[in-house]
Amino acid sequence: MKTNEPFKLWQLISPQLWVWMVAWLLGLLTVWSVLGLSMVSGWFVTMSAVAGLVAAGSHAFNYMVPAAVIRTFAIIRTLSRYGDLMVSHHAVFGLLKQLRVRFFESWARLDFVDRNSQGQSSSQKMHRLVKDIDVLNEFVLRFISPWVTAVGSLLLVSSVVLWVLPKAWYSLGLLMLCLLIAATAIHRGKKLAESESQLIETRKAKLLDTLPALTSLLIWHRWDAQTDQLKTLDEAQSALTASAHRLRHVSVLLIQICLSLSLLLLLWAAGLFLQHSQITPFAIDTLNQPIMSSAVILAVFLGMVGLSEFIQNLVAEPLALGRSQVAKQRLNDMLVQSAAKVQHPLACEKNLALKLDEVTVKAPNALIGASGLTAHIGSDRPCLVVGPSGAGKSTLLQTLAGEHALISGSMQLINDGAAVDWQTVDFGNRLGFLGQTVDIFDQTLADNLRIAKPDASDDELYAVLERVNLSSWLQAQPKGLATALGEYGMAVSGGQAWRIA
């Protein structure tokens, strides 16, 4: 996907279309088996009771074939259910991997202006990317898949009804009305999802703005005013959640009413059929014949009762589609880039230099920054930036790393004599930045080191640990490179964590 092309929800399915089709087919086999098991079991129980009255002790009723059919339905239901779960989980994990790689790479390729157009830090945007990508799963799992199973089960039951009782076609109209109710609820849920997204962002921003000033707010007795605003937002969130629950409950109620009326119409049509048709009475010689009887009507009735579960699943999460569309729009807003913007590739790595000319840097929301910075830093030797606390050392480095916007002045990369704007250079993986807070993952030492170079050999890992003076510590570890570092690197000291990072 190109960064200047908007992402569409159908792209969640198209890369793994065949996998999803297998998952949906297994899901349909599951629901068809459940409905078939219900209908055949109802018919079998009724006919077994009739056989006990009509042909007691004569063994005239063939119990073996219906029992085999029921057992077959049960086996298919179990196998297809587990198969559906396995294939769906495989597809979901593949989808998550693909989405994260695609969006993270697309976002990383954006220039500085696009990456920082919404006034958020990289960590905040990474958090939003992860959250929105996870939400996109709801489009397939909670919207597409329920509709596939509901429509498939509806088609099966409708076919059986029309085959057994053609005059009961009007009862199927109420089943179509159930789908319309579900579609209306989902459409209404889109608006609630938009409101939910805006409210969550407002609450999050308010909380993040309040916590850093907690001490000052308490000292100046302004904490109560801030908590009142947070309570107001919490109440709005509670009201929104209540609206979503109310939408779900009302939709389920309307669907149940339509299904109940449909069942009544089916029974009414069956009554008319039994009144005006010549009925073959139960007898020993008719027990195993395919005749229209009350047992068959019961089977159809039970099939329509079982249909209610799958139709109600359509409104189990009426906000799923809306949340997916909101997440899609937010991802597009974050990733869309003008095709006219130019990124300068770092083609040559010789004779590099950084030129600062009257640079002013300041962190977002900071009161003061650093100004008047002028320097020419070459790549032939290390450069040490020194100064008192608050002078702007970290802010300068974060600006060079693309975390903050340049307030004024110019930062240029001298690349083999040619000068280009620093913030338009595509460094790829050639530029590294180690901030004041290091990130150590709850993995082994080797896994953490291979984040920078996935194909690094063990000898390369030993060599780099030697360079940061960790070889003697490594030799004292029984598991060597397989040593677990713990969550946030809690198994190692702060200095060791820095050197590993």
C-alpha cells in the first residue's frame, strides 16, 4: 500500500481471501449442522414416540438411519466448529501482523511534517496505531462473519420451509425484517462509534494534561475543578455506553418479536395445511415413508427457533462496523501523504556533516527552549553536547530525531558537499537515537539485541557485547545469550540496560 493511497476496509479481507472463505465455509457447516441436528432430533423423538404407540414391539420403525444422521450432524458440528476457530485465529494473527507491518512502515516513511501534523509524539501515535489496528479486527470477526453465518442459516431454513410448507412463504417475510432491523441497528451504531471515539480522545487528552500538574493543582486548590471536568466526561462516557446497551437490547427485542410472529404464522400455515389436505395417518407400513406429518412440521418449527440465535448475533456488537470505520479514517488521517513531497535518500555516507544555523528548539507545551544554536558537526569524530539541566540538550537531540518540530533556524545535512534540509532526509535504518528512557523487552538478551539486526549471528552478538563491556557479565550468566531480561529489563541493572539498548 502506498502512503498516499487511502486504506479501505475490504483490504482487510482481500490479502487472505481464501483463508477467510475457508473459515466462513466452516462456520456455515457449523450452523447448518446445528440447525439440522435440531430439526432431525425433533422429528426423530416424535416419530420414536409414535412408533412406540403404533408399532410397539414390532421393530417396524427404522431407528438406525435417523440416529446415524443425528450422529453425523453432531460430528460435523464439532469438527467444523474447531476448524472454524483454528482457521479464523490463523487469519486474525496473519491480519494483525500484516496490518502492523504495513502501517508502521508507511508511517515511518512519512516526512517530518506529516508525522507531526496532529501535534502528537511518536509514542502517542504508535499507541494509536496499535489500538486502531486491533480495532480493525472487529470488521471481519464481529461484522462480516456474523452476517455470513446468519444469511447462510436463513437461506437453509427458508429453503426447508418453502419445500415443506410452500404456503408459509409469508412467515419468511418477517425473517427478512429481522435482517433489516439488524442493519438499522448497525447504521445507528456508526454514529455512536464516532461519538465514542471523540469522547475517548477528549478524556485521554484531559487526563494526560492533568496528571503532570497534579502537585501544582493540589497546592493551589484547583484539583477539585479538574476532577469535576473529568467526572463530567466520565458521565458522558457512561451515558454513551448505556445508549449502546439500549440499542443492543431494543434490537434483540424487536428481532425476537419478529421471530415469534414468524413462528405463529408458520403454525397457522401448518394448521391450514392439516385442515385442508388429506393426511396419511400413522401406521406400521407408513412409519418409514417420507410423508407430511406433525413430526415434519415440528422439525421445521425447531429449525426456525434455532435460527434466532444466529440472527441475534448480528446485533451482539452493533458498534463493530462503526468502530472499524473510525479506526480506518484515523489511520488514513495519520498516513496519507502528498505525492508531491520529496524525500532525499541518503545515497552516500562519506563526508557527512550536520550544520546548525541559529536554531531554536522547544518541546511541545514547554515554556522555554534553546535558541541561537549554531554548529558544524562532522562525522569524523564524536560530538559531545554539554550544558546545565534545562539548557535544551535532550530537546535538540529529539528534534534531530524527528520527535519535535524545528521552531526557527535551519538544520542541514551536508552529504558529500551537497546541503539538504535535515528533516527531508530519508535516513532509513542509518540513524539511531537512544533517549533518556530505554526500552528493554521481556525477551532474551539475544532477542533484544536482534531487534536492531534480525539476522545477526551469535558471534556478532558476542562482539557487540564486548564493545559495551558486557562480556564478563555475560560469561557469568548460566544461559548466556538466552538469559531473560524481564519486563522493562528488571532482571538487569540500569547501566546494563542502557548498554544493551
